Amino acid sequence: MNKTMMDILACPIDKNHPLELYEIKEKNNVVSEGVLFCPKCSRFYPIIEEIPIMLPDELRNKEQEIEFLTNNKKNLPEKIITMANPWHL
């Protein structure tokens, strides 16, 4: 995900803007792995292989996202790991 997208991205649930960006892997202004976080509704949206996965809760892959959180718990803030919606560790 190119960081310039942060200017236009909003939470699909509550339309909050701006979102918080937490980078795990970044190169040349492109985030290949990370998280977008909505401070209003406390939802996280993973960025996997440069793609932000910003789907409604009912269309999200819980197993994939729990695995993502587990693999990156040392690289992300506590509010995402233990308290974020729609699920957390």
C-alpha cells in the first residue's frame, strides 16, 4: 500500500478519517505489511502483501487475521493485539 493512500482511506464501518498506520515492513514509501487502525471504533485492518484488507466484519477471514496478529504481536501496539475489533488475542 502506498502511504499516499492514507489521505483518502476511511474506516468502512464508521467512515472515520484519518486512520492510524502501523508499519511492520516498509520500503520506498510502500507498506508491504502493517495495520490500519480506526481510533473511533477500534477496528484494525491488516495490510498483507501491500493490500489493505478493509472488509465489513462478516466478510473478514478470522483465521487469517488471528494468525496475522499472532505472528506480529511484538510489532504492533497493545491496543490492537488485546483490544481491537472485530477480534483480538
